[in-house]
Amino acid sequence: MSQDIILKVSAKLLIPFILLFALYVQFHGDDGPGGGFQAGVIFATGIILYALANGTERAMRLIPPGVLRPLSALGVLLYGGVGLVSMALGGEFLNYEVLAHDAAHGQHVGILLIEAGVGLTVASVMLMIFYNFATRGD
């Protein structure tokens, strides 16, 4: 039990920075390296570290497994929805230029929404995989 104190204190210090870095990667992805996939993995890593430090049961209370499947579907729906909306506005599938009053702003909005959908899906699927492996012996 005394060995767990180092892990718990380290995790308590690192998890906020990990989640903040995930947000940075998410919102910086349209301007530079990074984006939804990387941010989703980093976010899931923060929650997995929480589970390793505090127990899988506490992590499952923080983000319940029943919420993860709808979240992953919502991310895919957001991704596809942006493409359908751009088609409905007269553009091609995932042609973001028609999403706003000018092409540059439309590109920014479209990429931001696409990356949000990817990040949401990747984070929730990574957590589903972790929960399945972590509870497999129960």
C-alpha cells in the first residue's frame, strides 16, 4: 500500500496537465501538428492513468462504460454530419468552404468540427478497450 502513494501523487499532479495538453492538441490541430486522433489518445491516457492510480471502479464511475458507446457514435455522427451539411449547402462532401460566410472561416469551422468528432470517437473507443481489458478477469 505504501508503494501506491508515489503513483497516486504523481498521477494527481500529472493528470490535469495531460488533459490540458489534450485540449491544446485538439484545438491546435487545425493550425499545426496534432488534431483529433492525437488529442483523443492523450485524453484517454489521462483517464487510464487515473484508473491505474485509483482503481478501475473509480474511473468507471467518473466516465461510465455505458456512456462511451453513444459518445463514440456521436463523434462519428459529427464527422459525417459536417460532410452532409456541406453537401446540403451546395458543396461537396467535407468541402468546408460553404460552412461560413467566407472560405477561410468555413475551412476553420469545418476542420474544428471534424477534429472534435475524431477526438471524441478515439477517446471513447480507447477507454472502451481499456475497460474491457481491465475488467476481463472479473
